[in-house]
Amino acid sequence: MVEADGLSKTATSYGPQALAPGSYDESLYFGRRYTGTNADGISLAVGKYTESESSFIIPASASQVAEYIEIEQGPMRAGGSLTYQWSADVETLPGVTSVQFRTPAGTTYTIPQVSHQQTGDVQTSWDIDDGLAEWEYAGSFASQAALNNFGDGTYTFTFKYQGGQQSTSVWFGVPGTSNFIAQPQQEPVLNDPAQDGLFGRSPVAIDWQACTDANTAPATAGRVGRARLNGWGDACQRPTDGPSRGTCGLVNERAGFP
């Protein structure tokens, strides 16, 4: 923290002060303050003031405004219904006020700084967690044709903040190549526990049909799949090697990003 106390009443600036890239809060205090001691010899300070606060970002590069970007798409079957999903999850410094992204199809979408918002088939969310802002854009569509608004290729993300903005590109494809990611075609089949079934014991083990899809990662390539258990009870259990977030499902993915 940098603090300047006892500034002249006629002062209109302070600094310059060298600061590392990051997110900062600034405050300015105007006041009248008296110090002294009372009849018992206790040190005192009393006063009244006005104060203003704001925040700003010093970005060194787009990678220091955005900490993490994830793009995923694919069909999902839940409760017998098939939908087509597209989502982007972004983590930024907390001073970012909105996130926009332009798709390879040429459409621009905005994630507002609103905790939750739903418009048609799309939900957006924003939250602060562990000192970072978390932004999500999630579309769940009845028709596969809706995914044409997104597509394979280069996405441009723009992060807006007070006094400026920065952009970065994300290649939605196989890293280090010009190839697109092959879409897995085999639909995962969960055998047990069954949909809406009663599972009369705990702990619970998930059982599914083997993955034979050539478009998923081979068994020797990084993390092949993930199984997740989420629930509403107090004792929701997860596999010990599972991720810390997400909804129930099995996902086969190919390693490749550094």
C-alpha cells in the first residue's frame, strides 16, 4: 500500500509512483481532524471528512488482464433431452468491467458485469472469487445450427476497464496447427446409477459404456476423461482425481495446451 498523509490543501496531484502491473484501488480524503489528549491523558483523534474511491488497472499485457480463458462446445443429453452447448469461461483481474468476444463467424457477444442474466437460450454470470473476476457465457440450444454463430477458428476477447481496454486472441483448434478439433460422435452412456433411479447405498460408483470414439484422446494422452458427481445433499462425493467445478458428466479431452 502506498499512502501520502498530510497533503497540502492546495495540492492537486501526488506521484508519480512506480507500481507493478495489477489491479489497484485509489482513495482521496478531505477532512478536518483534531488530535490531543483528554482529561485522563488518553490520546485522541476526532474529525469529519469526505472521501472518494475508484479503481484502475495497470496492464503489462493482455495475459495479465486475463488469467484464464476456456471455450467448449458439444452436444449434451440430460434427462432424455439433447441440447447443443457452447460456453466460454474467463478469469480476469477484478477491475475489468465487461468482457466481449468476437467469434470466427463474425458475431460479437458481451458478458456484462451482472451476477446472473438470462436471455433466451443464453445465460451469463459474473462473480468475484479468490481475488479474481469470473465471467461465464453459456448457451444451451435446441438446434445444432445455433452453433454456426460461434464456430472453429480464432476468437478475439476484449477486456474493458476504466480508462482503456485490451484484446487477446484464442485459437479454438488444435494447438500449434491450423487444424480444427474433431468433434467426438459417441454419446456417453451412463449405466449406473440410472436416470431418475434410486441408488440404495453410498458411496456411489459411476458405471458407463466404454469409450471407443477415435476423436477422443487415446488412453495414453494426458487426462483422457473425467467423471463428476454433484448433488444437493451435504455429503456430495467426488472422485479424488476429479475437477473442483462443473456439472455431472463424462468428458473425453485431448491434452495439448502448455
